[in-house]
Amino acid sequence: MDIDPETIEVAIEVDASGLRCPEPLMLVRNKIMDMQSGEVIKVIATDPSTSWDFPNFCKFLKHEMVLSKTDGMPFLYWIRKK
């Protein structure tokens, strides 16, 4: 079942375009700390390293990767805070 990104309720959107590793990850980490459990952050990124950084970040910290689109630029991620 495909998830329609338009149906995801986003609490915060972060544009990390042009930022290089580890900046996108650190930016998202800091924003998530201020969010409530269950809220979703949408991330826009251009650094290819985010395609493995964000899934690993979610796995390690138990956040949910609701959806990721990494088949073209920019890369898009929807992450739900645990």
C-alpha cells in the first residue's frame, strides 16, 4: 500500500537543501527534540548521504520513517517522532 504524502499531517517542515553531512541530520535532530511524540517532520534534502543517515537515525532512536522519496532530487522524508 502506497502512502500519499498529501495525507500526512506535517507539524514541521525543514528544508536542508544545499547542506552537507552531518548538517541535515543535526538540523532534524534538533527540531525533533522540540516536537511532541507522534508529530511528523518533513525533510527536504539534497545530500545523497541522507538516504542512509535518516533511516539509521530512525532505527537507532526508534522514530518512524513514515515515507521517504529518494528516487530523484530533492530527497524527501517524513519522520514521526517516537
